[in-house]
Amino acid sequence: MSQIITVHSYRGGTGKSSTAANLAVLLASSGHRVALVDTDIQTPALDVMFGDALGTVRRSLSDYLIGRCEIEEAAYPAEADAGHDGFFVVPARSRAGVINEIMGRGYDVGLLREGFDRLIDSLALDVLLLDTHAGFNNETVTSMASSDALVVVTRADRLDMAGAAETMSLADRLGCGRLSVAVNLVPSGTPHEPLRAKVENAFGAPVTVALPYAPEMAALAGERLFSTAYPHHPLVAGYRRIIADVSNGTTALRRPAPHPPSLP
Amino acid sequence: MSHTKVLLLDEHRRAPDELLATLRELRFEVRRRTPGETLAQAPGELGEPDVLLVSARLAPATVKAVVRRLDDEGRQPTVVAFADHDLHLLGGHVQAGADYLVPPFHPELVRARLRDCHERTEFSRTLQDVAAHAELLSYERELEIGREIQLGFLPDTLPSPDDWEIDVRFRPARTVAGDFYDVFELVNRRRLALVVADVCDKGVGAALFMALIRSLLRHTAEQSGLQNLIAADVLNESTVWEEQTRAIPVVGATPLLNAVVGTNNYLTRNHIRQGYFATLFFGVLDPLTGNLVYINGGHNPPVLVSADGAEPVLLEPTGPAVGVIPDVTFSLGYTQISPGDTLFIYTDGVTEARSGSGRFFGNELMLKQLTEAAVRGEELLDHMDGVLNEFVGPAEQSDDITMMAVHRRAS
């Protein structure tokens, strides 16, 4: 069974995209066939994080949505990050002009779900990981509604948790399946239990993990992925906890289709 | 004018002897009547006068009554008023449109005068006829122009995606029609819109609304983007998508709903008093998978004829006719056209076609013909056309007939 996992946060700056990227790489490194899709058309991040693998982006999710290419053409192999040929990144957009077109004309929302399904089929994926724009826009809501599991990334501050009730209510209505609440950027020395109680009270759901603030992450300045640079850091252990929590138990490497589609 | 028939209208038999003698000399057939006698006479007993000769002493209104009476019998004689002494009495008659005759009543002068009057009347009558005929011609020309313009509201050619055959038969009952069909690409050419609709009523009124409804549907569908429909509805806990377990519309559902709901709202807001509405079937087809999402707005259920001989599936209405109920909800229907299947979309001109004896073609016969026909696509339409022609016989086609066959070739 393939699985769609969405990583979401109510506000920006919570470390959502970093979390999504690291979860994807960890899943891929453990042998799964994974594609990571940047659905954040307004403020994309993955094209920078995976810049080495992507090179000059010519096809993207946005190009697919406005009819310039097929979704499979926008999936870039990122073998170096996974150690095998079953890891792909779909960037949000190819160039600045696309955003004008997509914001001005709009697109058929059904294309998102159809694109996700086609990626799973044609790339023979075990996991499709969706990074989202903060808050609730069409891409985010559609991603959440398409998911089998939702990872909510939040900081333990009042601003982030103000959206907890709304997020949970929407997730409930959309039927997002497994849910994992990850408290991110927790300063060292924060007492664990009061933090947990506060967040669980706001979300009405158990906290999966409290991810420590890692100065090393800031030091990397986005040049490398954290889990690659510091595979034994407690933060990476925290990512693994999330994976264990939302995973549907897929452990075997899924065989690619006998005749995999040709990719750009 | 040797056998000219004259009806001489006079109240007290006071017509001048000189005039009577002249009429006799000219061998005119003369009947003398009072207005009272004329009006009291049974139809057909007034003869067929060429000239109505009236005494100027009669009131013009009385003459008018007699003229009307004659007109009822299909006679329009030349009306000529005569006077002997009281020439001033002629004024009122001339004003009322009559000609006049004054002494001396010499035969040659009277003959010439009456001939002039007659010719003048004939001339003006011919002129009226020509004007009326010209009006009719211009009306027919306008209608012909209307027909040509209406054809421009139908697609020139039908798209033919790989593995699909889409064919149409369109037969208006009159010069202009209320039926229409449309096939066009949607969602960056990833989908095909299929529309068959029937505007209530026939003729020019229906044709005008056909042009409006077709344009609203197509324009809205083609221009329909994201419009935050999904996000707004989901966040507001709206009920639009609640029928689906997942809250995401399939591709094509957004333009489809926007087009039908938007057209319904436009018609009910702006045209509800005119009483025009349309039943329609609007489907959005994915040519790659055969998946079809549709709205059936009070339309005859299209028939999905299966390749494997299974019972045909009817795509029943998912909402009312468009343009009747303000703010009504339309649901989406879903089906799949498998290889070898044919979707037959039609208007009620098919099922309500009448034979010479007044029998309807009907659903059962249509389904039987569709399932038993061994042909598909264009040939199926030829077959249905032939069956309908045979059924109707020489009787006049009473309603517009539209048939669309959407056939997926067997792989």
C-alpha cells in the first residue's frame, strides 16, 4: 500500500519544509521509493534544498497545473540523497512567470489529487510526501484531504497554537488518517512535561515528539540536509519517531514497475 | 368594363334618372339597395360588385358599415360617391377614402371616370399586396439569417481524441431550434466537455435562449479556474462536497459545477419572468480513463450501452432543469465508459417522435433499438435516424431532435 503523508503548519517559520525534506530523505534512505512534492507555490523551498539534484528547474508542479507538462515530467531523480534510484523531488515552480499565470488564471484543483495518484502509479512509490504552504489555501487543503497521514509541525508558542483547533477540526473533516503532532524548535532546557501538556491541551491530541532546537541546523544555513550532515543527532532521532508514528507499516522496498516510464 | 357589376346604394330611391339611364346604356349590371337591405341580406346574396356606387346623402359611417360587410364576404369593390345637386356632401366621403362622381352623367364621361376609379383602386391594392409580400419575404430572410447565426452557436467540428468517436445528429423541427449540443476541451485539453440541451418551447424564443444558455455554459466552464471553491467550501463546512467521502473534487468537477450553477443563477436572477428554461446533460470526460463526471439537469437520461451486452445504464437526473429554481443544488454523477461502450445522449424529440397514428416512439423502443443495433458511433446514429424516420413516416416532425453518440473504441 502506498501512502501519502502531508506535512503542515498553521504559521510559517516552524521548520515545516526542513522537516518534510528530512522525513523524505530518511524514508528513502531506508529503502522506500519516495517522492517529495513541494505544493507551496507561493513560497517554495525544496528547489533550494535539493538544488544539487534539480539543477535548472524547467518543469514543476505549477507547470503541470497550468498544462505545460505532465506531472511525471516534473519529478526529478535525487539519487545522491537516498543512495538508490527511487527518490524524486517535484519542485513547486520553474520560474517567476509561472506564479503570475497560476494566480491569475487559477487551475482545476482536481489536478492536484490526480497528479499525486499518477506519481504514485508511474513512479511505483511507497510514500508520497507533500510539503505545504502554511495556513489553509487550495494546495494545502487539497494535500491534507489527499493524505493518509498528517504531520502537524508547531512551535510551543501562543501564535502557532492559536490555529490548533482550526487545524484539528479541518483534519477531522477531511479525514486525514494518522496524525502526528511534532513540536519543533524546542529550546534546550525546556521542561518536558509542562510543554507536552500545554500542546496536547491546545490540539486535543497526543504529541509525537518534541524536536530540539539545533544550532547546527542554523549553521548549515540550508547548504546541506540535516539528517545527512548529522545522522546521529537527537533531532534526527526525533524525525524517525515521526516516521514510526505515521508509517502504515510499509517496510519492504517496493519493486518498480516492470517498464518504468522514461523520465526527463 | 362592359359587364361591370354595380351595387347602387341609395336610401330613398332618389338616384338621378340621368345616372340610371347612363348605367343602363353602358350595360352595367346594376343592383339597387338601401343600406338597411344590404346589411340585412344573407351572406352571398350581395352579388360580387365591382363598384359600390353610393349616394352622397348617406352618412360616410353607413357606407363604411356596408364596405366592411362586403369585405367580410371577400369583396373589395371600388367605392364611388355620387351627388346630383348637393356637391358639398361629397367631402365627407372623399375624406373617408371614396372616389366621387358628379354631373353631367354622360355615358362616356361616367365610363371613363369609373374606369379611372377602378384602376386607381386596383393599383393601390396591388401596392398593398406587394408591401405585404415584401414584409413576408423580409421576415423569412430574417429567420434564415437567424438560422445561420444559430448554426454558429454549434461547434464547427467535433474533437476526436485517440480511441474515441464522437458523432452528432441535429434536426430542428423549424428553421431555428431550441435544442443544442456542444463538445469542447477543458482543463488544458485534459478533458472534454459534452453538452446536450433542450430549451423549452420552439422557434425564435427558444433559439434566443439557446444562444444565451450555450454561451453561459461554455464561457463559464472555459474560464473557470480555481476560484477558491474547494477551500472556501471546506473551511465553511459547506455541504456542496459532502456527498464525496473525500473533500476534493475530481478534475473537471469545478468548471462543471460553476457552469451549471452559474447559468442557473443567471437565468433565475435575470430571466425568470420570461419563463424559459433548459434541461441539459453536461458531462466532463477523461479520454484517457473513460471516467465521466456529469450533471443531468432534468434531462432525458442518457443511455450507456455496454460493449459486453449488459443491461444499459441510464444516467438519471442529478438536479432540476436549469433556469427554474433559484440557488438550487446540483449533484455530480460519476460513471465510466469502458472500451467498446457507447454513451447515447439525446433530447426528447427522439422519445416523443410521433407516428402517423399518433403513437410515441418512447423509451422502450429507443432502448431496444440501441441495444440491439450491432453498430456503434456514427453508424449507430444512422441506424437511429433511419428507425425514427420510418416510425414517423410522412407525419411532420413535431420537435427538435438531437442525438450524440460518444463511443470508446474497443482496445
